[in-house]
Amino acid sequence: MPRLVVSLSPLPSAFISSLLAPYADKVGGIEVVSVLEASEEEIREALRRADAVIGDYTFHFKITREICDLMENVKVIAQPSTGYDHIDIEACREKGIPVTNAGGANSISVAEWTIMAALILLKRALEAHLRTKRGEWPQWELMDKGTYDLYGKTWGIIGLGRIGREVAKRLKCFGVKTLYYDKYRPPKEVEEELGVEYASLPKLLRNSDIVSLHVPLTPETEKMIGERELRLMKPTAILINPSRGRLVDEEALARALEEGWIMGAAVDVYSIEPPGKDHPLVKLEHPNLLLTPHIAGANSDARARIIQVTIENIVRALTGQPLKYVVNM
């Protein structure tokens, strides 16, 4: 009897089947079912029979404790993204179901976006582009406002996980001093290899010209950057958030930009996605605010790597091999 893979994501079942086809003979056949347009009863029945589940990268289909309890035979929930906020991983752990994510598949993409964003803000490239397109010539005005090099600056990395480390690696060629704050300090040889120096969060915020966030969303990290933290930053500093929207008090960040506590910000993630027109950052008119629609880690190269990791973990689960990037065991 073929193994059943249930997809909760918008990925077409024919596409998933084509990727799993080379491994079908090893497990006696593989059937892929997408439940996007299925009824509630059809979804429940599919999950009762499933051997593996592909999570929803749009985060709309939540795997709650109730949903988890339906999974009698599931050997892995393979989430095709780095984030897994929509999955009750504790319920899955209690049920004995490993949950995997895409690990470092998009780390390079997010790291490159982060550095790109810093350069755009330091050079005021966004304002320069928009005003020049309008037929203005703000050369001297922008010079008076201040445009800056990355060279010689201090960059503060909050979270030295996979993405934070990729950022640190790329900063070495820019001639910056790199501070980092993380709950867990790596061995000294790792700090030396990456060229980073540990600092407490307040010290990092006070001393950094650029601050970038690379931590997961947990009860401990929710709104870890609020008014108090933003007021610690330099008035010439910039904040970059490609991680999770709820890490930052968005109302406080809008005030920080409007009142000049900091010079600029780049945001790729929001507490509610998509953000509405009344979102404090969306409605803010600020020349050095860069907003993008959660694309930092979702470019074509990263998506190919994410799918590859997801398929690999399904095959590993169905063939009894150790899984990669397990987040709950």
C-alpha cells in the first residue's frame, strides 16, 4: 500500500509527486494529497491516514492540538519554511511526531537582504531614487541630511543563530566592528572565526550604528524592541527586522522614526500579514523607511533549497533515517 503524504500548503500535489517520484520504489509507492479545497471531514480523514504531512508555509492552516490528535501514523510534519509559529510543537512532541523546518535553507537570502537594507538606508538610496524620479535634484539636501559608509561602523546582531552567523560572515569584508547579543554564547573560537564580540542588549543598542534582528518569536522575545530599547539607540542608527514582526513594538518604532529617535528602519515582517493601510508603519510617511512584503527569505534560490530540505525530510521519515532540523524533539 503506498505511503500517503498530505500537503497543507499551496504547493500543487503534482509538483510534490514529481519530486518524490524517484524515491517511491524504496517505500512501496507514494501518494500525495492536497487538502486545500477539501471539506473538513476529508481533511480529517486524510490526516488520520497520513504517513507524512507538509505544513503550510502561508501559516493559514494551523496545526493545533486537536489536529495533531488526528495523526495516528504521521512520522514527520515537514514545514517548508523557517518559521513554525502556527504549529503546536509541544502537542506534536507529546504525540511523538517530529516537526522539522527548513533549517538554514534561506539563511543566505535573509543575510543578503539584511546587508542590502543597511546600505540602502545608510546611503538614503530610497529617498534619492523617489525624488530623482519625480524630477527633483536633492543632491546637496541629502548630503546635508547625512549619507554614510558601512565601513567603520558598528553593527549589532541580535541572535547569532544560522542567519545571524551568515550576516556576520559577510560583514567581515566591510570593515565594521560587529557586536552580538544572544541568550546562548557560542565557544570563543566561534566568536573569533566570525569576528564578533559579545555585548549585553543595552550595550549593543547604545553602541551600534546598525541593529539587525535574527531571533525566533517566543514569549521571551515578543516586543523585545520597544520604546525603551529604541530610545537607547543612536539618533543616526538604523533598525533592520527580517525575522518576525512581533519582535518589535511597531507603534513605538513608528514614533521613533517620526520623532527622530533613530535615522531609519527596514522591515520585512509584520505582526499581522499582510498589514492593513492603517498599520503604523504602512501609513507613516518617512523618507528612510524601507518596507518589503516578507520576501527576505523567499527568493527563488531560497525557495528551491527549502523545497529540497522538505522533500529530503519526508524521504528520511518514510525510510527510517534520522531527520534534519527537528525543532521539537
